[in-house]
Amino acid sequence: EIVLTQSPATLSLSPGERATLSCRASQGISNYLAWYQQKPGQAPRLLIYDASNRATGIPARFSGSGSGTDFTLTISSLEPEDFAVYYCQQRTVWLTFGGGTKVEIK
Amino acid sequence: EVQLVQSGAEVKKPGESLRISCKYSGDSFSNRWIVWVRQSPGKGLECMGIIYPSDSDTRYSPSFLGQVTLSVDKSMSTAYLEWSSLKASDTAMYYCAKTRSANGYSDFDYWGQGTLVTVSS
């Protein structure tokens, strides 16, 4: 099983700041990585697929990068609605998610 | 627009059976896989299994094989997740979602609203 490790577990930032979230895979997964946002009481929402492609309707402040084992989700300037939990997900050997990073208001 | 609408919350006792549903609309039901995802209280996301409605090809996570059954009714554009004997540890929110690509090993671009299952004596 491929394990995805997300860091940090919690990121405390202010609106307008840049957020950098990390996802590391236990073995190489090419670019087969997606990022999701989940707010309390809501289903996850697809943000990024294949490491760097924004899903339909996702604002340009969200960007993804990486390949192999190390991936990054960047939110260039946090909006109030961006404070949420973010998960990465790989789709090579089965389908697994990382443990999540909570982006909270500082 | 694609929509997945799940059945309502359930409260069950250990040992009881349960089937929850996920009704798909807005696109062809048959040409994308449907995944079921578990989110236990305060925890992350786990893919339980995927099913291809066109031919009912089904793949299970090793963690859930033998514990649940996935099925579809193509005539109703509905997918199902079923337990024959619930345990307290099955208490969780369950989501269905549609794969973005026709490949079962994909990411998921449309999600249901979730069904909360509570198992308690």
C-alpha cells in the first residue's frame, strides 16, 4: 500500500498569507496525485488533479506541483473561505488519501 | 450538471443489516466508476471500493473486502453500499463519488452529500 504523509498537520496563517502544504508518498507515483478541500459538514471538493491541473471552477490562487514522491499545494493568498482541511490522494496502487492538513486562522 | 444524492442518516444496532444508496443524475451513469469513501469520526478518508455501473466490475480495498458489498441498479442510476452485520466500528460518514476519468484508478470530481451511519446498542 502506498502511504501518503501530509505535513504540517496544522498550519496557522492569516488571510492574505501564502500557504504551502506538503504531501510525500512512500514510493514513486509519477504525477498521479490529487488535492481536495473539505470544510466542516461538507463533502471533499476536488481542487487539483494529476499534481498540477486545476479542476473546473477552482480559483487560480490554488496551484499544485511535484512528481515522484514529493508534492506541494500552494494557496498564493489565503481568502477567508480557504480555511479548511486539505487532503492529497494517489491513484496508482489502489486509491489512498493522506491524513490531511488543517489550515486554520491565526 | 452531475449530482449524486445519498440516502439519509441511519441509526442501527450491532448485528443489523443496512443498505445505503447514491442516486446519480445529470450524465451517463454507466461510463464512470463510483467509489465509496469512509470518514470515521474526526478521522481522514478511506476508499472502500469502486464499481463500474456498465458491467458491475467491482474492486475492494483489502481493508473492506468481505465486510461490505457494492452494487448498482442501472435502471435507477443508483449505487448501493451494503452491510450484512454492522459493528460499532462502522459508525462513520460514508460518501459516494464519481471518478473524473473512465479509469477506475482516478480522482473524484463529484461527490454525494454523505450518509451518516451510527451503530450503537
